[in-house]
Amino acid sequence: MLHGTGGTEHDLLGLADALDPQATVLSPRGRVTEIGMNRWFRRLAEGVFDLDDVELRSDELADFVTAARAHYELGGLNLVAVGFSNGANVALATALRHPSTVPHVIAFSGMHPLPGRVADTDLNATSVLLLNGESDPMAPLASVDALAAELEARGAAVQQVRRTGGHGVTEADVYAAQGWLAR
Ligand code: MLT
């Protein structure tokens, strides 16, 4: 579970429970701060990411997942990264760069985290659910569409859910994510 800007590791625990009450939950805290707000990577302005930092922090997150799996003896459990906003963006970046560590992503109000930095990882075993509002200035649909096209071109199974409104997680989004997860 990967919180949004200004959040903490506690924010999405209720969402985790709604998605799968039986799941084992890892919920870390973003290591970057921006005027006191926790984030997962640096940005230069809203929607303009420090791409080197996105890569560095997503590599760190993949290392965390690997270490946590060993530490908590999670064995062969499937891992689904669930993120909101900045947390969705780091989940997507990590899935793009480390698909065997993060093979599945549910991204609430996420966008393309690494525009122009295409890695050549094979995403044939990757599945991604992108849930977005149609009028979300923080996650423009052009960026979401570019991401979906890139994921699909590299073999990922992508499902997109669009709703009216902007940035956030609605009840309908949660229902859609429950259904996707169950499938
Ligand atoms: C980001 O910085 O990842 C996005 O703009 C969303 C956010 O404001 O956290």
C-alpha cells in the first residue's frame, strides 16, 4: 500500500482491508519529504517529476519489497502494489523497472511516472489496473493513455477504469478494484 503526497503508511490500511481482508499488508512510508510532506520521489513542479529520482526511489522500493518478503517469510504470495496518486506513480515506476518484483499494480489517480524513459523490461506477466477521473489536473488522461500504450506494447495486461470527476478514490473505484483483484 503506497500512500499519496503528504500521507503516511496508515492512510491506506482501510483500503487494503476493503480490497482483500485476508491479504498480508506491507505499508511503508515514502522516504522523500517536500515541505514536510512525505512522498515517494522528488518533483520539480506539480506533475513534473525528477526522473532520476523516480528511478532511484523505485529501485529502492523494489529492494524493500524483496527484503520484506524475506524478512516476513512471505514465500510465494502474490504481490499487488496498490497506490494512490504519488503512491500510484511510484508503484507504476517500480512495475516498469522491476516487473518480477512488482508484477501487479492497482493505480488510483496515477499517471506516467517516467515519460521518455522507456526501459526494455518484458512485461508479459504484468497486469495493471488504472483508475482515473476524467477531469483530474494532477493525472492528465494524455499521460495515462501514454502509459497504458507503453505497458501494452511491452506485453502487460492493462485495464482502465474512467469515471467523472478528479483526483481521488471513489466508492465505485474501490468496487472496480475489488472485482479486478478477485479476477
Ligand atoms: C505526483 O507528484 O506524483 C503527482 O503529481 C500526484 C501528487 O500530487 O502526489
